[in-house]
Amino acid sequence: MSTPVHRLALSLCAALTLSVAAPAVAQMDDYEARFGPPVDVALDDLVGSGASYQDRAVRTKGRLEMVDLGSYAFRTLMYGQLIRLIPVQEVSFEWEQAARSWIGRDVEIVGVFQANQASAANSGSQSMFFIQFWRFTGPAEEIKGEIKATDLTLEQLVDGNGRWDGKMVRVRGQFRGRNLYGDLPSRSMRDRRDWLVKDDMWSVWVGNRKPKGDGFDLDVDSKRDTAKWVEVYGKPFTRAGIVYIEAVRVLLSKPPSADKSRAQAAPTPPPPPRPVLPPVVVFTLPVEGEPIAPDGRLTVQFSKDMDERTFAGRVQLRYAGPRLPGDRDFVGLRLIYEGGLKALIVDPGDALRPGRTLELLLLPGITDLTGRELVSRPGGTTSLEAAEIVRFRVGS
């Protein structure tokens, strides 16, 4: 049975739900457009001056507590008051996977603040505070001494399509500040404190550590430091084709031309030509099998940049199983292709029916920019009628 706190949290969560369609890592501009840039504020200031921050985007940090099964909060130091934490739908799965291991440790979140003081006054109970958040950063991983990591080039990391996600790696690249040269789409930046490294045509975002260390402190807003090269240790993750590294150590590095060991080494024979592979589906949002909201949209990311023209007439939606009373054809289906992200956004154009299984069919004839036709991914679902079938459960 739900408690009044649970019901209130759910009602506030519903009231605050943000309807956005692009992948979660690309949402910062959408949230800031609605709530403004987040302001840095301490937990006690949120409680003590709640009216000043009502419905505003805030960035704050606290020690994570589990207050109910699956429910988390920060507790203020001065007032001992709980501020309950509610993830938006786009990050809820990642949050649930990570939060249990962070209890009792410092976590940073960015979200919109709500103080339910009026309701508390009417009931005679203590005021209640909530933050519905779309960005979170776990405890900084402190590693002393030698770090065991796999040496990778940025090309190997980016072209790995998530192979290195969650593993400790070491990469080297040229410091590019806060995307000062537009190396990646601006909407892919998760947080204004993130910064870029680049090598040749490959770029990745770096977070969790400032570009500073023993004897150096690089300015993310100035191009004067972009001649520097840095070495980054951390664990990468991939979202919508963009690679992010949660850094644990940042060091200054020499540019490749100044690396004596490289200069003195014998020329490396050219590698054998890479096998040319056809395009496949590498990621969907929601993840296949996860629920989609009745008014939600689907995102499909491919391994290659696709020929947008070949989607016409070859992308279909249908409900699995026999046709039931009330089922309608998806005549309003809309497709939006983001070439830089290799992502196809599918808008059903109609409310989805809760409890049904939705099938997305990618028909033969869809090709990448080189003309190679889409094939089923390993373990994917295919049939005589479709090159790939992805299934989603429609939630309530």
C-alpha cells in the first residue's frame, strides 16, 4: 500500500515530467530552455530558501540515502530535512543500476527543485522537498599510484561502438576546451563542466575531472590552451554514437610529433584493409524489451551513416499478434534522421495502446551512404519481410 509520501512523490513526478524525444544524453539544451541554466546551491540553502529556487534548475551535491525501497534522498546538514530525488524517465534505468552502490557517498545531481510547503502547512506535517533530475554524477573514483588501463587511440575508442564501455582505458588527445571548435554536436554536451579531447577526426567528451593537475590548469573557455595535449585515464560509455569518459586522472602529454619513442621506432607496416561490413542496428531507445510511453518516440542508432532517402516506405510500425478492435494503422508515422548521430527517430503519430507489444520493421532496401544494405544484427530478429524487427512493450 502506498503511503502519503509515495502518493505525493508520484503526483509531483507526474506534474514535472518532461516530454523530450531525443536520446537522454542530448537533453541539456531542452531542459535549460525550459528551466534555465542550473545554479549551484547547497542543500541547506534549498531548504532554507525554498521559495527562491522553486521550479528552477539547480545543481547540488549530497550524501545519498535510501529512504524507502528504491527511493533515494539527500539529507541536509543543518536542518536534517530530506530532499527526495526523482529521476526523469530517460535516466531512470541508469540511476537504478548505479544508486544502490552509492549509498552513503557523495553524489551530484542537476534537476528542477520543488518545495511542497503549502500541502505540508495544511496537514500540519513537515515541509517536503523534491528534485526531479536529468543529470547525475557518482562519487569521484579516487585511484592512487599506478592505474591499470588499456592504451587506446581515440579512433579505437570511438569506432569500438561501446566495446570499451565501463573498462579502464588510457587515451591521448588534443585539448579542445568546451567544444570550442564545434568538434561534436553542442547538444551532446551533458554538463557545462565537460570538455573535449580530439585526435585527427575522432573526438570524445571528458567529465568528472577538470583539465588540471600538477603544474597545469587548462581553461575550457579559451582557445589559448588548445595547443596542449593531455592523457586521460577513465571509464568510457557510449550514448547515441557519442563517447564520454568519466575521468579518474588527467595528465599533460606531448604531441605525437614530440614523442621520441614514436619518432625512433621503425615504421609500422600498414595494417591490412579492414573488412567492409554492412550496416546494423547497434542501439535503440528505449532498449528493446523496455516499456515505451503511450506518447513516446523511438530512436534507432545504426553502425554506419545511413542514406536517409532509403527509409521512405521501408520503416513500419505494427502491433504484434492478431489485429484487435480499436487497432489503427500508423498513417501519421514521421521519421527524423540525425546524420551526425547515425540515429533515426520514429514518431508513431498516434497514441500507443498500453499493454501491447509494438514492432518496428526495417524492410529490405535500407542502405548506408556507400550503398550497402542493412542486415540483421547478431542475435537480432529477422524474417522474409524485414531485415530487422525490434519489439517494445507499451507501458501505461
